[in-house]
Amino acid sequence: MDSVPNTPPGQLRRMAAVWEQVLKKGGIGPDDSFFTLGGQSVMAGALVRAAGERFGVRIPVRTLFEHSRLGEFTDHVVGLALPTAPSPDAVPTDAVPTDALSTDSVPPNTVSTDVPLEMTAFQRRIWLAEQIDPGVRNHVPLAWSVAGRLDPDRLRVALGRLVAEHEILRTRFVEEDGGWSVRLREPWQPPLELLDLGEAPDDTADHGSDDTCDIPDGVTEWLEAALRRPFDLESGQLLRAALGESGDGRQVLLLCVHHMVIDGESIPVLLAELDRCCATPDRPRPVVQYREFAAHQREQRDSAAWHTDLAYWESALKGASADTPLPAPDRPEPNGAFRLPLPAGLLGTLRAVQSEQGVSWFMVAATALAVSLHRWTGLDDVTFGSPTANRDHHRFAGLFGPSLNTAVLRSGVTADSTVLDVLLRMRGEALGALEHQAVEFDDVLHHLKPARRFGHTPYVNVTLNMNLLDDHVAVVDGARLTPLLIDELRSDYAKFGLTVTMVQLAGRLIGLASHRGDQLGADAVRDVTDRFADLLARLPEALDEPVLPRH
């Protein structure tokens, strides 16, 4: 029988409002669980941050996983006694007087184009990869179907305003004297290509919510061409845009953006800002600039938290092999990408395990991948990577620009270990990674100095990625934008030996795999990902299975 929360009803209502806002669900009651409501790791960070600001306390993300029901979570939060200390220079947008908003062409809170800036650790890694191998493409292709209508002229003006207000979209990465320098350029107007997509297929009306339908050939062709064409990093013009229209009047919005200026967490910000720029093109407002995030990262270095987190990763990776052995093909093969055979309704199937064990579906997917790697390689100790969004500071919740860090998840098993043991290990690994993000992955590598191989990233040459496309649904200038998932593009930007991507779209899970053909053959990829898909689909019934064969 569920316990009755001791929190006064008013406090419970305040917390319920936070949950409803973050989870985008109404009528949440004290016995409702974060996991059965569809919560996952990224939402957990947003929820504890929002709850901490509302209640004036600092809440570790682990708290939500240990007290996953609204009532017990509220009880725990109300009992906390560590007040948050708002950053003195963090000014809420709604606290800025309207008469302080400039209407000049260059928005407030900008710096001169002559002032040198700095790269973040993530940008340095991307920049270095492109210097080592000019054939590498760190492009991010984006596509949305449009319900309603986007006016090309209004969209073009909004894109120009977006660039003017957000310095990251006019940042130049300049090579000087064998090194690099970061500068701003003046605002520029991104061209908007108008595409004639021809006649729509006759059978599109029968596909319902299938994310692969209604994608005209012209959409894929434009994105493929945009991916092949390198960006000039020194130009400060790292955004391409197109608006396609088919014969029946339906539209598709297409963007191709360099990874130096965007990540997955920035996409909802981009869409919200684009809508605002459409609605009020002549009313710029102060925004948090990416240079502020870069400065914050620099200030974190050598702080107490930075050294604590570095010690955590040193301990977590002590004795781990820097390389998960992948069976390279006899001859290099082309890069590849394909969709995994996951059953419909998988999200619903996993919710009982999530609620019972206090885990997110990402932790469940990490368990399936870890067990599959153990069984596939025969190793009792494996590592793989996962990108994390380093936006814990409330100032940067709405940041436009890449804030990615890389976490290493390590799974060690014995002859007696079960799938449940690995699930609990992955829960601890994921929570530990979320709690120790002050230090960048590059700093961890510099400190540990693992053995390196060309083209292989230590500890994370197998990567598990989470793509929440449900968060990329938005309304822009009155038109509803729904993301399109185009599988075949993923082979064009495979960065690691093996990448498994779990996509949440329209309330369901979709699995994708991409691989580098010089490191892993297509047959081997199918073998390990078939194991992964099979275990993930039946994981609720497989918790007592041994990880490794028992002799």
C-alpha cells in the first residue's frame, strides 16, 4: 500500500506544478512515479533544477531516482536544508525592464568582433578532429514536416534575427600561427533555399504516425548534399537552411548546422527562438551568450568540484581497458547505418522495470548494451560512452550552443552476475556520471593518459546515444513542426566504431545503429545489435539470466 505523504497540500501542489511543467502532463498525483509518467535522464536534470529553484534548495539528481513518486520526492525536498546560491550575474529574462530592450539591429549583450573569445573543450575536440582528418564531417542534419504554413519571407527575416541575437551563429574559428583563435563576425543573413519537392506520393495518407513516410526524395537529396559540402569554419556562417514544398502545398523545413555551434539540447532552444523572432522580429531581447558558458567552464577548472570529479573518474576507470576490441573486417568496408528491430509498445513494456528498480529507460538500454558487449566479446569488463548535456547551472538551461560532455559507463561482471546486477550497476554509473560533470572528458583523458590508437577514442569507441525527438516538436509562427527521422543519413557521419542511438519519437522507442566500416564489418554489427535488440525487448523477463555462460 502506498504511503501517504506528510507534506502540506500547498507544498505538494507547488511541486506537482513543477512536475507537470517539465513532464508536460496534467493531473499528476502524489503516488505517480517519475518513470511511469515517461521520465528519463535528461528530464531528471531539468526537473531537479526547476524544483530546486522553486523550493530554494539544492537537489542532487540521485534524489529523484531514490524517491521517484511525487509525494515522497516532495517530502524529501521540503526536508532539505541546503539553500541554493543564485549566481549574482544571472538576471532572469522577465526581470529585465522592457525599456531596457534595444531595438537596434545588433542586440544587447554582445561584444566587439575584434575581441578574442575561447573554445569550449567540446569545440576544441571537434576542431582538432577536422584538422587531423579534413574528410570528417561534423554536420547536424535536421528536418521537420510542417503542419500549417511557414511564410518564406518571414522565415528568412527570423533566421537573420536569430543570427544577430545569438553570437554562436556568427562565431569564426580561425587558425593563426599553427593554433586557433575564436572571433565574432558581423551579423549575416542565412540564405533560405526554396525547394520544389514535386508531387507527394499517393499513399502518404495511409501511413499515420510512421516517421519514415512522407519524406520526398528532394528532402534526402538536399540533406545529403549539405552533409557532403564542408563548412568554412573561418567564415562564421555555419548554418544552412531550406524550405521545401510539394505539389499539394505541404512543406518541410530543413537545416544543416555545424556541430561546433549546436547540439541536441540546443534544438528546442533554436525552435523557440525562431518562433519568437518570427513573432517579434524588431524586438531583440538579452540572451545568455555562448561565450558566457565558455567562461563558466574555464572558471570551473581547478575548482574544488573539478578536482573532486577528476578523482571520481580516476577511481571509476582504474584498471579499465581503454579499448573495447572490435573485430575489424579483413578489408575496410563502407560506413553503415540501419534501424534495429524493436517491438511496438516497448516504452510501455519497460515502465514496470523502471518503476520497480528506480531506473530510466536509458539505464535499461545501457544495461542491454553492456550485457550484449559482455556476451559478444566474452570480456568481464567493458566500457562504452554516452554524451551528456552539461547544463546543470540554471543560467544555461536555455543556452543556444553545444554543451556536451562525454561520460564513460563501465560494466564489470563475475561468473555469477545476472542481468539485474548489470542494471543496478548501470544505474549507479549513470547517476555517478550526472553528478560528476564539472570535469571535461578531455581533462580525464589528459590525466589518465590511456593508450591510444588512431581513429579510436579511448573508453568510448562504442557509444550509446539518446535522441529525444519528442522534444523537437514545436510551433513556429503558428505552424506545427514535427521532426523527421531519416535513417540513411547516419552512415555519413559515423564517428565511432559502433554507435547505438535510441530515439524517442511520438511516444515510442526507435533503435538505430551506425558504424565505421574500417573498424567493424556489417555482419559483426548485425550480430551485436541483434543481441542488443533481443535483450532489450525481453528485458523485464530476463533480469535473472546470467550475463556470461555458466560452466
